Amino acid sequence: MPADRWEDAFLSGNGRHGAMVFGDPDDDRVIVNHHTLVRPNGSEHGRPPQLAAELAALQDRLLAGDTTAAERFTDGRGLMWVQPFHPAFQVRLRRAAGEPQHGYRRSVDFTTGVADAACADWRSRVFVSRADDVIVQYVTGPGTTLDISLDHRLPGAPAGLSVGHGAALTREGALLTLRARYPDSDRAYTGVTLVVPAGGRPTVEPPGVRVEDAEAVLLLTRVHRHTGELDVLAEAESLRALLLAPDPDPGLPPDGSLADAPDAADAHPLGLDSTYTHLLARHTALHRPAYERVSLRLGTPEDDPDHGIAGSELIRRPKSPALLERLFAAGRYHLLSASGMLPPRLTGLWTGDWNTGWSGAFTNDANLNLQTASAAAGALPEVTEAQAALVYAQLPDWRDNARAIFGARGVVAPAHTDGESGHTYHFSREYPLHLWTAGADWLLKPLVDHDETRGEQDPRLAAALAEVAYFYEDFLTRTGPDGHLVVVPSYSPENRPANASWGTLNAAMDLSAARHALHTAAAYHPGTPDAERWRALADRLPPHRVNGDGAIAEWAWPGLDDSYDHRHLSHLYGVWPLDEINPYDTPDLAAAAHRALELRGAENDSAHGHLHHALIAARLRDGERAEAALGQVLAGDFFHASLMSAHYPARDVYNADAAHTLPALVIEMLVQSTPDRLVLLPALPDAYESGRLLGVRTRFGAEVDLTWGPDGATAVIRPTRSVRVDLRTPSRTSTGPRQLSLRAGEDCVLTLEAQ
């Protein structure tokens, strides 16, 4: 059936525009989104607090044992949310009520990004072109009469929104515009839709147009956020240019211009068919290869009839391997579709409500990197490039944060951003996010993984890493009684010690991030005095502390007690995504990390908490724990009919964390890699006894195809560069790693024994 909630609308996107497709034959709605659509709320003028002059005094108080000193390290401002992400409008197509809907079906094709709905002789297809940056909707049906309009009336739309509509007939059909200016702001957004009918003629019916007796209607839509006025005529010309097919139509002049062409209303619908097909082919040439680089099959369709059922039914069968397989595919599709000019927000690229949870922001202290975690191994460089675009554009603001708050060179990343500003201004007493210094390393880590995977170093990344190291040189100036450096102030998102306040000393994440950032910056600047100095600074940081429960402490400062029931697992940053703590090189620390994982509660059952838990369990080779955490998400009613996810169980709060993170977890359970190690089947759940994962990329420059079953497993490794790596497998008889010498261009086939 058609979606009756915007959360169940099928999704399409190109990393800039997003479309939410309801698929109702009588009142079809397509909600238009765009990454730039954030509502001014005053925070666009927000700047980091000027606190550098007070930093030394704060450090003195914390080192002297004042556990609440950081609560006073503020300029007195209240909590300021970043500009909230919001929808633009909905394109509405109304038919006469009462027409038959028998044979109704709606679907979305992950390989093309087309959301398709059909019944009787009516059909609507929608996709968002990655090639032409336009939302394309193609509606067919003989004798169709449609009322078409752009409707801004979506849940939560502010009463003070100033909206103007435009509708004008054109040679092709009609042009619709919607201009909305935000309350008390000079900023606005304008949507433009070109309506091209075939076999019928449009008439203006404010606020839109009516198309009567058409055989087909093609709609091309874009939206722009702007100041001043948008040049609507120029945008219309840009959309009109997309109607030109690659081969001249017999009705066109030899030069292919529209100057003397017949009216679109007089054209045969096959003319629109060819335009639609051409636009789709241009888009698919970019979308399909990216989506298909990696694939997963669990079991076989013959073994499991669930493979053939609809996703809306499959989500009611949490133990079905077909569900995990479908969610893996949907996660890749949605992640790719949400990534382009920016990476995915908390809601990906989509929302149907102006009151989006947590402002629909980029939440940097956990959610963003969880969502993009599959980019390198999952062969989606488009996602990594989107994250890089966000990071590099905001580096000037990160420098302001470092200077204003810490009086330091270099960069400090904010915990929240709307995609425009990288300034730190979202913080409060309970969430002293301005004290979080690990963010730059955390956000740059996926870019490092990408460089390792492709075997090249991006000079932009080298420069950014140097700035992170410069910050630590200026910030890490205090020492403790043991002679080690102290990270002070320190903050572990978004937790606090059981016996102290939020801002404190030596959070485990801060220690891991500083060590990793300094060593990575040195590796990107070999043979330089900077590199020697950065390594020496990293060596002065304290080791992780193991507490009385045998677990890695969330704060390495003696006397700070752990708070175990929390959704975040920031203290295990050294396990995932870093390689600082692992079962092979640091088995004792890995055991302490595992104990910390055992003690960690789920707090509020957030999806990102469960999947973060599972990712760490997979790194620690605990397939049973990874499967249990995954099972909490699969059985918790987290997924809408669209296969987009929610933040909480019972589909509470639309949120992309589960949808986008799940492919990363599946890959981590089956294949892990570092620049000198390959781990196969480290945490395979018992429920998935057979399958194949094809196309995984490794950080030592190889592609891996893995097939497994009750009788054993086979891995085909296709290296793009010559390298020597350690191989780790689940073999019970193996006492150590096996060395693999891989030669570029030569496949290596491994056969693993059954376990």
C-alpha cells in the first residue's frame, strides 16, 4: 500500500537532493529535501567561547582535585542548538478520487535508485539524478488528469514562513515555483519544477496547474537555498536543457534546439520515454557501479523463501537471514544516496518534519562516524569524499575553536554541526562538548583508512593531521605525579565519572586520540623534525588504566569511578575504530577492553549504542556478543517500511544510525584488515552459517571475496599492490599468524577449514 506516514516513504537521493516518495495513485506526494536546508535560529552567528585566558586556572583546579571545576569553565551562555535540518516542500499530484487501485505495488530498486509505484494502468517512477542533480518523476497512464502543485505545508512548518507560489505556462508545459523566506532572516529557499506533459495540455489552477487527458507527465525539480532572489528563469532554462535527448528527435531541427520544436503537449509519450530513459541512464552510470561494488548473500533463495518477500513484511521476521541481507543492501543504498556534497546527517538526507530530532545535525562525537564506518571496506569512496568535504570546508572554524577555547594552534572539531559552521557553540553544563578534544582525530580517521585502502596520501589530509598535532603540542603541557602528560580538561562523550563531574582528566578516548593523531601525523611527514617531536610527545602520554573490575577505565586518572550504564562507548575508541587495542598485539588490554564491554549497559536502547557495542565485540572476536547486540536492533522494531531506521525501539524518532551502520558491522564480523593484517571470519554469528561477501576492500590494498559454509570457507584476495601481511583465521589449531606474500595483480586463493 502507499505510505501513509512520511517515515514509510521510499527514499532516493544523490548526496545533494533527497526525495521521499509516498506512491499514492490518487494523491501522490514527493517530499523534497536538500542538504543545505537548515533553518536559521540565531546559531548561524554562534562562535566559540573565549575561554583561553581561563584555561590554566581550570587545569590547576582539576589537578588539585576539584571535581566540579569544569562546570564553571563557560561564558555563561545557554545551550544553543545548531540550525535544524528541514524539508523544503512536497510535490503533489492529485487524480480524480475513486479511480481503481487494484494490482497496487510500490518498490525501490537499489541498483538504480528508482522508487516505483503502480496500479491498474497508472505508474509513477521517481529518482534523484547523481549526474544532473535533479529530482525526476515520470507518471504514465492513458487519459490521466492531474492537479500538480508545490505544497510547503509539512509538519512543524513555522507560522512565520513567508511563502509565495508561481505557476506559468511554457512551451514545454508549465513551470511551478515555490519561494519560502525564513522568519526574521534574509535567507530563503526556492523550489522550481518543470512540468512536461505528453498528449494533454496544462492550464493554470492556482497555486499549481492542471494537466488534462495526458498520456504521460515528466516533472523535473530542484531546490536552492539562497539569500536575495533566485534567478528562476535561469533555473528553468537549466531544467529545460535536460529535455534534450542524446539523439535528435525527428521533430527537432538538425541542431537539436527547441526553437521551432512542436509543443511538448503535442508530442507522443515515447518522446518523454526517451528523455526519462536518457536521464536515468546518465544517473545509473554513476550510481549502479558504486552500489554494486560490494554485495552480501546469506544462505540461498532456495533454502530461505524469505528472500522473496517485501521489506515491510521481512522486518517482522528478525531472525531471518534474509532480513540482515536486505538491510545490508538497503544500508548501502541509503548511505550512498545520502552522501555527496556532505555525508549523511542524523536523518541521512531526508525528513518530512521541520522538528527533526536533535536538529537533524551532524553529531560528530559518535553518530557520523558510525554511519560512514563501512565507506573504506565497503568500497564507497563517495561517502569518504563527502566526509572529507565537510571536514576540509570547516577547518578555518576548527582553528577558531582551538584559539578561542584553548589558546592553541591547530584545530579542534565541534561535537555538532549543521554543515555550515564548524564552530563550537553547542554545549552546556551537562554536555560540556566544548571540552572534547578528540574530535579531529575521530573525524579524520576514516580519511586515513581511505588513504591506506587506495595506497596514496592526500596532501590535504597530511596538512590537516599536522594541524591536529600542533594543537596537541600546545595543549599537552601539564604532567601528573607519575611524570606522564595529563589531558586536562578531558571529556568522554557523553558520560561522566560516577564520582565526579563531566569535565575531568585523562578520558580514555582523549588518550587514544592524542596518541593516534600524533603518530599518524608523524607517518604523513616522515623524516621531518616535526615527526620526531610528535612521536616523542605521544610517548609521554600515560597508558590506559585497568580498574578494579578488570576493565579498561573510562578515565585513566586514579580515583575516578566508571559509570557503566551508558549508550556511548567512547572509552573503547582504541579497539574500534583504532587498532591500538587488539587480541593479537595487546592481548591483556584486549581482555580488559572485553571486560569493559561486558559491563557496559545499553542505557536508553539507542540503535547507535547497540551497533557500536557490536562493532567493538567484532574487533575483539566475540561473535556471540556481536550477534546479541545486533539482535537487539533487528528485534527492536527499529526499521520503517522504507527500511530507514529509528533512533529508539518501536520506530521512535526517525534516524539513519542503524540503517547506515549495519553494513559496517556485517563486514567487521566477516573481514577485518589493517595495513599489515587480514582477519577472516573473526566474529561470524552462528545464525548465518553460510553465505558470501564480495568486493570488500582492505587497508593493505586488496579486494577480498569471501564464501563460507558448514564445510569451510574460501577467500579470494586480489591485491593491487605487493605487500606482506599476517593472516588471522578462526582456526582452533593455529597458534599464530600465517604470513601472506601478496603480489600486485596476482590472485591469492585461501581455503579455510570448517570450525
